[in-house]
Amino acid sequence: MPIDGNTPEKAKEAPILPDGRTPEEVARHFGVSPRRIRQMARELGACRIFGNKMFLLPADIEAILEASKPKPRAAPYRLGGEYEEVLKRLERVKKEAATKTSKKRREPSIGRDTAELLQLRERMKREETAPKKK
């Protein structure tokens, strides 16, 4: 029997320590900031924290990657659809895009003094053009 108590059977067993990675290692691998990896891990609860040290297991990394997938904005195109339906959908998307990008023009706001001056000018014009009574 060996001195340290390790038998050949124990040497073949899987190691007890998990294959954990630090947020810095994961960030370096994916080319993002470690701060973003930590933030997502905390929000999802996909991390292990001991004191002030955080590490991520492979399942945690998969959860972070799954959460970072982009969400589809519209229903995907279905093959075999009618041509008219596709045209209607295209028209609707164009209208929605046009309403989002176009901005209504507003008349410039005028101050109270300016409004009074404009009214006075209009009144003077009316008096000049009105026939004079004798």
C-alpha cells in the first residue's frame, strides 16, 4: 500500500474539482469584457461565488450563451405562403417603418409679444384696405 493512501483505483476516478473558468478566461475566449460576463452571470444566477471570487462551470457558460442569443422580432417567413399574403405583410412592414422614421413638423413656437404684434399688423392691414366712411 502506498504511503499517501492513494490506490490505483482512486487514481482512475474522475477528479473531484469541477472544470471551472473565471469570467476573465471566458471573456478572453469570446472577445467580450469580463464585466459583461459577470453581469450576465449574476442576472441569470449562472455562476458560483466564494467570497469575492467568481467562477463559471460549463453549464453556467452554456446558460450565458443561451441567454445572449438574439430574440426574433417578427414571425419567420413560412414557405408555401400565398404571394398576396407576402405582399400584404411587406406593405404593413413598410408602413410601420415609415411611421417610425417620419417626424411631424411643428410650427415654430412664437412668444406672446410676437403674437400680439402679428395681430396688430393684421388689424392695421384690415383698416387700410377697408373703405373709408365719410
